[in-house]
Amino acid sequence: MAPSPSIERIHTDVLIIGAGAAGLRAAIETRKKNVDVLIVCKGKVGRSGATFYPSSPTRGIQASSGIGIDTVDRHIQDILNVGLGEADYNLAEILASEAPKRLEDLLTFGVGLAKRDGEIIREPGCFSKVPRAAIIENVGDFASCLINNVNRMGGKLYEQLQIVKLFVTDNRIYGALGIGKAGEVVEIYAKAVIIAAGGGAGVFKNTLTHPEQVGDSYVLAVEVGARIRNIEFFQIMLGTFRPDYMGFFPIDLFRKSPVFRDAKGDSIFDKYISEDELNIAFAHRATHFLFSTRDSSKWIDVAVEDAYKSSAVSVNVDVKMFEIAPFAHAFNRGIVINERCETSVDGLYACGEAATGMHGADRIGGNMLSATQVFGARAGLYAAEKSSRTINDGNPFRYELPPIDCNNGLSISDLRVAIRDIKDVIFDCALVIRSRKKCVNSLLILESINNLIENAKIKDAQDSRLYFSLTNALKFSVILIKAILSRREAIGPHYIIE
Ligand SMILES: Cc1cc2nc3c(=O)[nH]c(=O)nc-3n(C[C@H](O)[C@H](O)[C@H](O)COP(=O)(O)OP(=O)(O)OC[C@H]3O[C@@H](n4cnc5c(N)ncnc54)[C@H](O)[C@@H]3O)c2cc1C
């Protein structure tokens, strides 16, 4: 018989799942209320998640300067317009009103913002012409500043601990179960829990975020009855395999008459768009990185994905050659929260890319980092207050771990192959061109993968984490496809064909 894994028990006032910009900001606010906080992180602190993913060294963060046209009211209006009727007014207002203060906080934490003549440089972001986004100069430095502040204020960090289950009884949260990197089991008892575990773009084989981000936030929430909404709205953009592996395709090149070809050397656009229309589409795309059905630049992504599925796609511009494809990026929607970042489960909060409402179908570039700071701080504050009012009964939880069979269980390579299969399936049906028929077929394929693993054992307790990543990727893919199937009209990044 396989030995039982060791069990560690931890008690804390507030548990924060995720150590990206949202989780770390929440931790800082929590400590101001002097309650115990434990921040757990699936990967290494400062190196996991989207915030610190190094494929782009800088980050834009929207916050109104209050100068000229750059007012808070204009920011709210922009969010609502760009969101195409899908953003929540109250949350958008909070985001725009509190972002300037949260940007000042970043300066006090020591985060470097790009400046010219002593003034913070402001740039426009995707879909908004107002130069409102400050530039975080260095992602690595951003990570260090937030982590140092959490440490200085007495927050406890536990890295490489993957939360696989939340404990909820009678719609109230009591804690969570984590698996450490050697398969050890950690029971965490908490009076309030914040989900800040980021988005789900890592479930696609082509992703411009950390590949471990396979939708854990959403699966954890849904499994305990919290609501998620509109996850069909996530960002998709053109990325490169060459010269940079998994880089952003630079949009200023659309002003230089780029030539897109398939492997045979044929133009990829003839089927979709005329030469004149293409020039207009290029002009649109030179202003935003993201695929959206809002303007004719959508045909660029549609044509690239169509061609990429049967051959490599290259772009020649200025004697440079790029190999490109569509990639999934950040989620605009997710767990439903109110102004206090509360979910529908008592004591369970959410913030950052995990949460929804402050952005709509499309999102202004730079508004996600503002959201991590504004709603991270709010989640920290309200979770701390909640924990001060709560007595935890701390009863041991009941849960099941994947059973182990050293001889016949699934090996680590079986688990990896299954994850790869899921990533292929979801890429095929749920990125740019979403076909109803393909989505329905994909659900059947995912069901067959589920049948293989549902009652399976694993070879080694050390593989439990990968097993849960696999089951989460699978569950999240099903949730995503169902969300896609439920929306008939093309809007923002959602383009579905019969
Ligand atoms: C390359 C890149 C560039 C970007 N540029 C911009 C930009 O310029 N402006 C902008 O506004 N947005 C930008 N974005 C998007 C934005 O950075 C992210 O959406 C945002 O930072 C997400 O922050 P977060 O804290 O919510 O989640 P993340 O930073 O993704 O952090 C999630 C955390 O949760 C942990 N975690 C996940 N699952 C579990 C689990 N089961 N158990 C325990 N821990 C778990 C992870 O390890 C990680 O620590 C960019 C994203 C990328 C990838």
C-alpha cells in the first residue's frame, strides 16, 4: 500500500490564494488591519502568474491624472464604451475613482514609473485615445517592491503550494486544501479567503501568459457555488514564435505595409478582405493589440487563425520576418463580486483577473493592473474586517485525494499528454473563430478525456498537483465552451459562426 502523505495544518485569519499584483496588494491592505494573512502561490513567488510573466518587460497601468481631458469621469465613460454594455457601472466607477490613489501607493512601495522631466509619462492604452496609462518600468522590480512590502508588514508567503479545494459548509468558507511540491497535504483554516489566482489563458496551447494559469480561480469558485459570468470575453492577440518565442507582435508594424503569407507563399487575406479594406484594417490594428469584432481589423486575426491551422504564417516587414499565430492573453470577466469584492459565498472574496464586473466585453489596455490594485486593496480591507468579526470552528475537513497505484496508476507523462490534448482541443474551438459545431464536438472529446481520468489512480503522490491541474484544465475548458455556446451575437472578442 502507498504511504499516506503527511498533513500540515495551518490557521490564519485571511488566506489569499495567489501572489500576483492582486494577491500581494490585498495582503498589504490586510496587514494594515493587523490580522494574520497567509499568501499562497502555485509557483515561485515573483515568478508565477501573469503579472510578473517576463515576455514583456514593462506594464501599462491606467489611472487618471486629472489634467485636461484625462478626468475620472472620462475614464468611467471610456470603460463603459469599450466594454460594449457589459461593464458594471458601480465597479467601473470605483476602478476609475480609486486608480489614481492606488498608483500613488505604488510609488510609496518603491515601484519605478517611467518619467520625463520629473513627470510621470502617460500613454494611451488599447481602445482608448486618452494618454492615461503610466508605465511600470520593470516587471522584476515591480515584483520585488510588492513582495518586500508584504514581508516588511508581516505577511506570510508560502510558495509552491497549489490550492485544490475550498472548504465551504452552509455557504460559508472555512479554509482550503493545498498540495505542496512533494505531494504533501496542507490544510489551511481561515476566517476569510480571497481568490486572487488569476485567469485561464494558460489552458490554450498558444498563450501569452504563464502556462500554469489554467483557470483554477474559476473552478475553485464554481465548485463551492460562487457565480462566474461571461468568461467568453477574454483577450486574444497576435503573438510571435520567431524571432521571439511567444512575444507580442509589434502593432506599429501595421503602419509599414506588412505582407502576410502562408507556407506556400500565398496571401492569407484574399478569402476575407479586399486590398483597400485591408489597408483600413491595418490602420485600425496599429492602435490596438487585441482582436475585437468592433472594427475591420478582426479579419486579420480570422485570416491568421484560419491559415495557421493548416500551415505556418509569416509576416515580412522592413526586411524582417516574423512567424506568428493568435494567442490567448488575459480574461476580462470571471467571478462575480460586489463593491466589497464579496462573492456569493460568505467569507469568500475575489480580485484581480479572477474577478469580473469592472471591465466589459473589451477592456482598455492597462485597466487590468489598475483593477489588481484597486480591487486587491478592497478585497484585503473587507476580508480583514470580516475575519475580525468571525470565529472559526476549525473542524477538520473531509476531502479525497487522488488514489495511488504505483503499478497501474497514471504516470506523469500520461498526465502531461492529457493536458496537452486539452490545450489542443480548446485552441481548436475557442480562440478566434468559434464554431458552434466544433464547440459541441469538443465537449464530446473532453468528456472522453474525463472518462479516462475520472476514476483513475496516479502512480505517485508527487503527481497530485499535476493531476489537479489536469482536472482543473478540463473543468475550466468545459465551462469556457459552454459560455461560448451560450452567446449568439458577435461582440468584443467573441466571434461565433454557425
Ligand atoms: C506578458 C503580459 C503583459 C501584460 N501587460 C499588461 C499591461 O501592460 N497592463 C495591464 O493592465 N495588464 C497587462 N497584462 C495583464 C495583467 O498583467 C494580468 O491580468 C494581471 O497582472 C493579473 O494579476 P493577478 O494578480 O490577478 O493574477 P496573476 O498575476 O496571474 O497571479 C496569479 C497568482 O495565483 C497563483 N495561483 C494560480 N493558481 C493557484 C492555485 N491553484 N493555488 C495557489 N496559487 C495559485 C499563481 O501562482 C500566481 O501567483 C499583461 C499580462 C501578461 C501576461
